[in-house]
Amino acid sequence: MIEGRARILLVGAGTEQLLAIHQAKALGMYIVACDGNPEAPGLQQADVGLVVDIRSEDELSKVAAEYKVNGIFCHAVEIPQIIAKVAEKLNLPGLLPLVAERATNKYMRIRRLTECGIPCARFEVASCPAELNSKAEKIGFPLVLKPVDNAGSRGVRVVENAVDLLLAYETALTYSSTTDVLLEEVLSGPEISTESVVYEGTIHTFAFADRNYAKSSLYHPYFIEDGINFPSVIPSHLQRSVYSLVEETIRCLGIDFGAAKGDIIIDNGKPKIIEMAARTSGGWFGAGSIPLATGSNMLKPLLQMAVGAKPDLDALYPTKNLGCAQRYIIPVEEGIVTQITGVEAAVQMPGVEMYSMFLPAIGSKISKAKNHAERYGQIICTAATREQAAARCEAAIAKINIKLKN
């Protein structure tokens, strides 16, 4: 039991992390927020805002100890292993560091899933260029090559043949702190995103939506998701299978506290795990699109859990059922930005409920996107149906025009 005002260290204070800061304020918490960017907007909205390297366990531990926080929480950033280490060091609520690491490192995760019999891609790991060809032969071309320790599809691509293998490997290493890469078989089919909250042995999966890859051919050989569509149109029997698989995967990885974000693919009619991370999703999914469509609020119980309080799990239950769609502003060509028009018109379109723009500066050079991080904004729309929401979102995004010159 916490006496008085709970004190929480919120790691990350960017635009997306404002959602967590606002919820912590609504809960009456004393907020210590930190970010490596001195211009991060959340630093001004917290009780204490500090410029800190959020990937430094030592720096975060010093801040947490100095301000005597009751808990530590990070929304939508791929650093659960760091958060877990700080929590363990200061005896705060959290995941075991080994579990957090296993759910973050792609090789450790897929190896564990395979040991548990969880359906996922066949894989090999290559640790140096000399191993690439022999490991690739075991998978066969085409294959997917991934760095083991990054997110947002950075460094991930399809490799069609041995000629492209070394280049793909070298590119992946620019996004990695290790020389290891994963080689996986190519899976294909509809994809689903899920979000769960785990508390005292019970898994509450409250978010389930279809990932939108309608424009995937424009970005081949890279994997660029263009938002989500809700509710899912996956047949009900497959949805039940996905829910069961999500629960089995969370238990296999040992995620017994906090958030779990899943990506699943229906490959040849069978659900398989692409990813299960021990964190909240980025891209305004679980804390943006789903709350707008259903009324579910995951941040409230997660923040309460983080400081050792009893979570309001009823906040996860839906209170409405709207159609929802989310789309991103993703560059499809290279050039120098000369003009950006239509933003104001776009965000005033019917059905626009939430948006975030981080558009390129005039005069800057942009390139065709190669990963999810290379997008420039997002719009979320709701409507009575999924189809209406998607039409509204597409119409809004179409209003925005980024003019380029070569």
C-alpha cells in the first residue's frame, strides 16, 4: 500500500509518451520524466523533467533512487530489459530482467518459442559473413534477414538470393550492437496485432486488430506496415486460435507482469507468432486506436501496477464498439522537400480522432521508407463501421502532399 502521492519514473517523454504522462497525472501521481532529447514535450509537463540517456541503466537507477520513486514505467519504447534491471536493482515492481531480455532479443525469443512448441518461422542465426551462405541454405530463398536487437522493422528485409545476402547482412548490422542476425523462412498471410496486460497470473488480451499492408508491394523487399483496421475480419474460429496462441506465448516467455505486445500471422491457415514483446506497442495502437474504438484504457492499470498499487483491470473492458482505422504518412520516393500542404485540411476531416505529425523540414532530403521508423505522421479515424473508418482515414491522409525535387 502506497501512502500519499505515488511517485513514478516515466522513461521517455516524447509525443507518444505524453499519453502515459497525462494518464499518470489523472491518477494523481508525482511524475519524474526523463528523455535524451531536451526538447521532448513531456519534460515540461512532468513534476520533474530530466535530460537523461534512457538506455543507461546506471543513469536511470540514479534518478530513481534520488527521487525515491515507487515505480518505473516506459511506454512505446523497446527497452523493457533496461526498465526491468532498474526495477530489480531498486526493488520496484517489474519483470525479471532475464524475461525482459528474452522477450526483446529476437534470437533468444524465437529459440525459446521453438523450444516450447509455439508455431513460428523456421530460423537460423548467423554470427559472421562466413556463416551466411550455409545457414541460408538451411532456410532456402527467399528468406527474411533481421538484426536480433532492434525494433520498428529496422534492418529487416526479404533476401531473394545469395547475391543480396551479404549486403542485407551488412545493412542489418548498422542497426545492431552485435554481429548476430536471424535468417527466417518467409511467412505470408493476414497479420494481427494484439495487446495484453498480465497481472497475478491472468492474461488480459484487450486489443485485437488487423495490420494493414495494402501498400506492401511499394516497399518490397522491406516490411512497411501502414496502420491497422478494427475490428478484425479474421474468421471467429481463427480469432479464438490467435487468442489461445497469444496466451501460450506469453506464458512460454515467462511474461508475468505488465504489458505484452504481439504480432501474429495466419500462414497457410495457421496462426504463427512473429513477435511477442514485453512492452506496450508503439505507433499509437494499444493506447490510441483501441481506446478510441472500444474505450479500453491500458495505461491506467499498467501505471498502477508499476507503483505497486492494485490495478483497475475493469479499465480494459470495452465501453463502445466503433470501427477504427489508422494510417501513416510514409515516403515512397526520394527527393528534397520543397513544400508540404494539406495538413490542416487533413486533420479537420470527418472522423479524425487523433493525429501526430513529425513532418520533414523544408529543404531536407527524404528517401523511400525502408522501415517503420521512417514515417512522418499518423492519423486515426473512427466511424460506425471499419470500412467507413478506413475510407475516412485514407481520404484524410490523401489530403497531405509532400512536394519533392530531385
